[in-house]
Amino acid sequence: MGRTQAFDTDEAVRCARAVFWERGYEEASLPELERATGLSRSSIYHAFGNKRGLFDAAVSSYLDEIIRPRLRSLNAPDVAEDAIVEYFTALRAALAQPGTPQSHHGCLLLNAAGAPIANESAVSLAIAGYRDELQASLGRGVGAHRRGIGDGARLQLATVLSSLVIAAMTLARIDKDQALATLDTALELLGN
């Protein structure tokens, strides 16, 4: 009979997520992941299969704990008229606040998109799924913010807004001021 797992899986994944978010998949070493999670290499392999399994768990955690809560108001049954403005305002505040992972490291998934790990089909599907989820959520927000907007115009604006989010989150690592200016542009497009 195998040993009982004696650690909090969710907390271990969060700790690993922080390492992957800061360093990227390729640069995150097993010793770093061991230190961050407090787990031995054998415990990581037993619980997650390998480093890639731990990364997949970190991506899932990132989507569930970071991305989807931020998109929640845009996915409500009755999206509030100002939900999209609140989304961009909150995202801007997170990027502007010193010491947050977003302000220093941008987006875990977008960082992975520019790395060799993105060539793996499951990772590229997760990145594309995030982009689609973001654009659909922003589309719902646009529809609520601009009642009566046609489907084509709504999709076009949602595409532009999601591109601005992606640009801002990519720039967050290298040029904070430009990242914030990009989000300001999104707010201006919404008339705020």
C-alpha cells in the first residue's frame, strides 16, 4: 500500500505557480521547485508525474484562481453595463501596484506563449483557450456596455480589447508605463 500524501496539493501548486510565473517553465529548475513547494523530487513526481505535470497543474490553478475570478463579472448571467470598465480599471490597478505578480511578471500563459513550452500541443491549446475565453468575456462586456451594438462591431471591439490586454500583460515585464498606457487606451475606446 502506498504512502498517504502529507501535503496540501493546492498550496504546493500555488508555490510552484509562483516559480513558473517568475522564471518560466524552462528556467524553473527542479531544485527551485523543491524549495518553493517544500516537496522532495520524489513527492513532486509521485503527485504530478513530472515537472510538466506540475506546470499543467500550475496553469490550471492560474486560470481558476487568477484569470477566471477577474473575468467573473463579465460572465455573469446579467452582465452589468460598467462591468467591462471595472475589469480594465482593476487590471490596471493590479499592474500599477508594486509587488504583485502581475506587475512584475505579466501573465503566466502569455509568458509561456513566447517560450519553447508553447510548442507542446496541450500548452498551446491552453494558451489559445485563454485567449478565446478572454475575448468571449470581453465581448459580453462590450455588449452590456454598448447596448444595441451589432454582433460584428461587438466582436471587432472585443478583438481589439483582448489584443490590448495581451499587449499590456506582455509589456508588464519590461515597460510598466507602456503597459498602463495600453490599458488606458482600452478604457478610452470604451469611452472612459
